[in-house]
Amino acid sequence: MRMTAHRTTGGAAGAREPLLARGQRIHDGLVVDRRLGEGAFAEVYRVRHHVLGWQALKLFKDVASLGATFSRLDEARILSTLGHPGIIRVFDAGTVDTAEGVRGYFTMEYVAGGSLERLIESHAGVVPVHRVTAVLRQVADGLTVAHERRPPVVHRDLTLANVLVTYDESGPRAKVSDFGLAKETDPATRAASGQGTVAYMPPEVLIRGRGYACAGDVWALGTIVYYLLTNSFPYGADDPVRCFAAARFDHPLRPPSDFNDDVGPELDRLVADMLRVAPGDRPAMREVAERAPTAPPAAPADELVRAALALSRVPGRLAEAADRLEETVSRHPGLRERHLTRLTTWRRGVVQ
């Protein structure tokens, strides 16, 4: 297998103090556990609901009113009513006092596995092709539901960071988050963000300044799949100097199989079609879902436990390993008794 060296695509937006404190009460039923991460316009926390258990809370850095918070969540709230397994559910929204004043927030389904960025890291930069095709099919299924609403709901900012991964008996399950949020943010800010959003922008938006449509989501998903297969962005988007240059789209796309011997011709053709420069030449999302190669049966639960054990031995990754193990035993209650002591010690920062 020929693979390029992995380059991280995300990261925290600087070492700053969290806006919410551990143990802070959002309201009578919701308490902050810890901060999970920080992006260009929001922080994400794990919180515990007194009835529903763990949830994720996204705290906007610049939204102070409840009305503005709800306006950002219009499309996310619509999609959450569909109950599609490929779309993160939104539970609640409100405002809370923070270290920098009142800020808007919303709570959503908590996914212990993290984002596709973390999936890349857990596989040391080499994600097996059958895992990638499973992600492709699952995300395309969820986006098909969104695109086929009337009027269509378009994501607009699909990235590795906005696709979350949970685990069940069939293996990883991809879920799309942050619907409808990108349209409320400055495109220039998104292009300069730590998540490298510009690398996912279709040429009709990035170069020609057109509005973002369903074909843009197809491009972004194609970019994600290309990166998972090759550890590089298509059309030279890894190079920040060339990123905004229209000329980079004049060169033929190198097929993923040039970098990864495990990629077959069927997947090569699908990714190439998703990354057609002309938006009208790209397939609709439903066609993408239908053409996505079928992945073989996934690993049993014991393999998921072994993956968590391996992660626990990596310096600085114990909390992540505990999240992974907790997610696994919650999906497989028969494993809880065997691994409860280990999970408890991991939460205390001790590796057995």
C-alpha cells in the first residue's frame, strides 16, 4: 500500500480558558462535565442530563440572544424531527451565563467516538477502504434525506470535523452534525478556520462566488472520502498558496488508487464523479448512496474493545480511550461487568 504521511486537518483554536466550568449547571437538569473541543465559532462540551444521560452541548462564542440561537438552528431542528440515524439529533437550545457574558447554546446527541479526524488518528492515518465505503454510504444516506426535502436542506460546511462516528455491533456509524450553521457564518472566516474549511469548498463557490447548492455537498463528501483514502486533499488543496487558484482545477484529478492500492475501479469512478469541476456533472446524493460499494461485515465488539485498549496506551489519549470503551459497553451491555473496573480507573487517569 502506498500512503502519504498523515497531516492533521483540525485542532483547537488556541489554548484559551473554557467559557463554561466543570460542574456548572446550565439549568436544573443539565450539568457541564468537560470541554471536548473548540472550533472557529463554538466550543463543545460533554454535559449530563438528569434524565437522558450524556449529551453534547455546542456553545456559540458570539451569539448572546435566544432568538439568534434559534435562527441558526432552524434547519437542524427540522432535520432532527426526521429521526434518521445518519443525522445528529438536536434536543434543546437556550442561553447561559459564561465567563465572557451570556451566550447561546444547543444540546445534541453525544457521540463518544469523536469525528472522522479522530478515526484517522485511531488508524494511524490509514483508514481501511471498507471503513471508508461504510462512511460514504452512511453519510450519503443521511444527506439524501436532507436534499430531498422540499425545499432542500443543504449542509454547506461538510468537513471531517462535522462527521461524527459512533460504534455499534456492526462497527463505526457515521452521523452528520452542524446542519444549517455554516450559512450564518462569514465565508471568509470559515475559509481561514483551523478546520481548513476552504479545502472542502466546491469551485463554483470558492472561485466563481456562486451560491451553495446540493452539488456542493456532493463535492464536500467526495473531498472527505478522497482524504480518508489518500491522506491528501484533491486538486492540490493541501497547498495554502494554491488553494484559491482557479488553475488548480484545470489539471486532471489523480485517482485515489494512485495513492492507495486497495482502492478499486468502482470507488475510483464514484469519487471522480463526485469531484467533477462542473456542478451539473456530479451525481445526486441518492445516486452516490446507491453507487457506494458495499462494505464487508464489520468487526465484533471484542475488536472495538481491543482498539480502545490500544488507544489507552498512547500518551495523552486515555480520556478518548475511556470514551471509546464506554460507547462500546453501552452498545453491548454484556461487556459492562467485564470492563467496568477498567473504565472506572481510566476515568481516574490510571492505566491498568
